[in-house]
Amino acid sequence: MNAHEQAREHLLIAAKEFDRCIKCGKCRSVCPVFRVMANELFVARGKLKIAQMVADGTLPITKRVREALDECLICKTCTANCPSGVRTEEVVLRLRWYITTMKGLHFVKAIIFRFILWQRWPLTIGAKCIGLAQRIFFGIGPKNPVRLLFPLFGISHRRNFPKFALRSTLGKYPEVVPAVGKPKMRVGYFVGCAANFIYTKTADAVIDVLTHYGYEVVIPKAQKCNGTPVFANGDYDGAKKFMEHNFALFDRYKLDAIVVACSSCGLSLKKEIAHFIPDTAQRREFTGKVYDIHEFIEKHITLAPKDLAPLNKSVTYHDPCHLGRGQGVTKEPRAILKKIPGVNFVEMKNPDVCCGGAGSYSVTHYTNSVAINRQKTTDIKNADTELVATGCPICVMHMQDNLIQNNLPQQTTFVIELLAESLRKKRETEPVR
């Protein structure tokens, strides 16, 4: 079966989902995009109709059709609330796959996916240059005229970015970081692009916590992007290349477990890989080893109060779509927060509502992503805590941007960073025996 035939087959699978839809409109009441756009074309029911009409040939692939499919966060909210169990995000992904196969990948995306992300060295150099520029221009603050150049790169001048690291995580650590004491397990760490180039402190936290509790951490130097951004943009062949590479790479190290501290990376290695790697015992063994970092800690590590120092911070928690609805990991991050002495945990209203980040959506559809985030910002404000913890780098980035724009004092962070901070503080004041 060639690529076109395969794409056509997936289009027909997507189109069949329309028959399961009972047209109740429940998706309209929960879709973050529909809430700000109020257009049937941009809700689940509308996308299902598009799939049916494209499949039967009554609707050509126009610019408007592409816009409708691009206005989807893949947040899985419609699927979670559909009484008929229609998996609309799968429909959108299959449609994007079909359209990209038939019409081709935009040349800018082709450069990003097939050269910059795949080769990785351009991204490493680019990230370091951005990091240097941010420090030279004092972080490119709200009043810095450099921001006026952002629109030249398709980025809103209002956007606030975190500082890029001057040294990547993969460049900083050896491939094997030994455990403290006799190793209990050999654990692979899939770093992800954000923790590699921006949130390197998150990677430090993962490695610090695991090694502290006796786990040898293996960080394969040749790991690449998880493939989800490529897959989400309809580039099936490109995503397949990434998935196959990481699967073969981590499989060579004979690991007992693989941990991930990025919700999208975890979803990719656990579930999305099934679109690209045949269902074999080897693949099932691989996906069975993949843990979100919160899952791994709750299953394998006993967080004793005597090992942790109090932080005396008030914290609320935001459920990333790809971690909560995508992987079913909701209780574990909260359990960890509640075990850290001195943390006053406050549940915000609607913690699982999408923040509007959604990967590149918050760059390409910035105005809408900010509008989607307004309710999240209000809920964070009403929780009245110092920190908003989560398990997704894009959520951290997007929520922090919106908090800054609304002149709110709250800071976003990662659960694993708070745990590592508590451990380090304890070691500094009273070495653990």
C-alpha cells in the first residue's frame, strides 16, 4: 500500500466516525475553541461533517477546510465528554494526515520537521543564540523595542518567552548518571526538546530525584523530538521516522523503565507510537516501560517526610490535556505535592480545562490561545496561591505569558522541581542518612 492509499484509508476511518455522532451538540458546550469562536465549523460535530464530505468527494480541500482543522487543540475534551465515544482528535489527526499526503507539507514546516528537528544541531545552535540574545537584551522585556521585530517571525509582539538555556541538558550530562548507593533500576530518561533547551532545571530535578533514591539514569545522547508536533501537523512519514528512531534507540539500552517529564512526550511514547510501530511483543514491552515521572515516583519511590525539607509555599495544580485526558495521570502529581512538607495545596476551579497552549497553536493562533486562556487565568487568580504547578512545558510557558500580561504575581513551575527543591534543601541543612 503506497502513501496515498494509506492516507485514503485513514480518511475513510475518520469519515465513519460521523455515523456514530448523534448530533447532540455536547461538544459545543465543552470545546475551548468553540467557546471563543462560536462557529460550528470549529467544533467536533463540524469537523466530523468535514471528514464525511471530504471522503465522499462533495467537499474539496480548500483553505477554509484547512483552517477548520488547524483550529483544534487536540485537547481531547470533546472525546472525554462525548456520549457516543467519538474520538474527534483522531478524526482531525487522520484528516490532517490525508490532506498533507495529498497536498504536500508546507515548505516552512518541511524545513522545521525534516531538517531542524531531525538534525538537531541547528536547534542546539539556534537555542544558544536565542539564549545569548535574551541575556544581552535583558530578557526582551515588555518595553524592549526588540519585541517589535517578533511579527517578522510570525510571533506576536505581546508574547513573553522564558529564557533559553546556554547549555542544553544533553550537552551537560553524561549518558549514564550513577545512582546514589546501589542502583535499584536502570531508568532511561526521555528529555524532550523543552527540557533540553529551555527548562533545563526540570531535567536537573528529574535526574536529582531519581539518582537520590537509588536509580541509575540513562540519557541517550542520540534521542530526538518525540514526533508529536510532526504528527499533529499531518506529516505521517516524518513522525514515523522520529518514532522509529527513538523506539530503536531506547530499546538498545536494556532499560527497566523509561521516564518522561513532558506530557506530550509521554503520550507519544505510550500511545501515539502505535500509529507507527507494529503491534508486537517488543513494542508492548517498550510502551509498558514508559512512565510519566509522577507515575514512576508514586509507584516506585516512598517519599518520607524525614527526607524532605518544608517549602512553605501555596500551590495549585493545572492538569495538562495530554497528561490528564491523554494518559489518565491526575492523582499522582497532586499526591506528590501533598507529601512535600510546608506545601499548602489548593485545588483551582476546573483544573483540567485546556489552557490554550497546545504546542505550536499558541504561536500560530496566538490571539485565540490567549482568549482561551482567560478562564484559566481567572481560575488561577481565584485560587490565590503563589505557584501553579503542572507537568507540561507548553502549559508552563503559555500560562506564565498570560499571567504576566494580566499583571498577576503567580509563577508557573513543575511538580518535579518542587520535589527536587525540597530534597536539596534537606540535604543542605541536614544530610540524609
